[in-house]
Amino acid sequence: SLLIAKASILFYRRMGYLVIDHVLDNDQCDRMNEIFEKHARDNHDTEFKGIMNLDREDRRIRDLMCCYKIVLVLDALQDAEVVGLQSMFLFKKAHSPQAWNPHQDNAYPRAPHGMYLTGNIPFADQDVANGCMYIYPGSHNEGLLEAKFFKSFHEQAGKNPGHDVSKSLPSKYEKVDLPLKKGSLLILHGNVVHGSYPNISDMNRPMFL
């Protein structure tokens, strides 16, 4: 069903995240992944760090952002009109050392509490070995926490991106690993604390945000 269950809405409001399986099929994921791979190759991006806002150049990415399955879920969770602000793509190639610090996405736009969220679609299965995300359920109930600021996409060698809140995150929140299936949709409340592991495997971990 395309209608999100009330239990899922309540889970999101309580935990600060929600996973919906099978939003895209394998072929859709592979086709979308190739668009980003080709864009990187055409622009001689040998580091494959990430691509911002390709939706503004490529209608196919814009169409994915407007996918009715995704928009219906977001509308239900927000109970308000949802506006697409930006897109991001992370390659996280095999053996990539990049691991995001525990951070809050809303540390960037600093929107009113609950008015900013992200939708994340993995284009390959994710687990701890290839750098899946981890999350601190319930931490979205906090305001914006004090953070040590780090650059993202242009971070220095040996530095991880993400405004690090590890020193200010209350100890009552426990870290939970968040493996994801290819083609699923992960929705994160803007204030929920999360990060990711390095990719120590032979498998890429591409993800569209």
C-alpha cells in the first residue's frame, strides 16, 4: 500500500527515523547509480567524494526527488507541504576511509524543530562492513546540540565530515547500527543524531539523499 500506516508515523515521531522497504527496484537503483557514476567520470572526479544538487541539471534526478511514493510518505510524516531543498549523492567507494561524525542534519539549515528532514535511498545493500549508518533513536527530541564544526565534501585528509556532537549528546541515547536494503527509503528527522562507518569492504555503498 502507498498509504503509510499510523504505526509508522508514531514510530517516526518517537524514534526520529523510519525505514520503508522497496521504494525503488534493483533496476531503478542501478540506472540512477549509473547517472551519478557517469557524471563523475565526465567531470574527471577521480576521488568520487560526492555530488551536490545534480537535480538542477538532470531532470531524471529531479523526477526521483518528486517520486510519488516518497512524497506521499513525507507528506504523511510532516502533515504539511514538503518542499525539496537540495540533493546529495555519496559514492562511498570500496575501502573508503570516510566516516561521518555523529551529527544532526539540521545543524546546517537550522530550521525550526521538526521542519527539516532527509530522505536517503541506498543504491546497494548497506552493512557495517561497507559503511552503513548508525543512529541514536530518540535524540531528535533534543534541540541543536553543541558541535565541533567540520567541513563536508571538502574536509581535510584524515578528517571526517559532519558537525560532531559526540561531546554534547546526552548519555541516555544508545547507538544502533542501521543496515539498509537496496532501494529502501530511510527518513531522518533533522535533529536525530546519526553518523556512518568507514567502508572496509570490497563493495561500494552508493546512496542518494
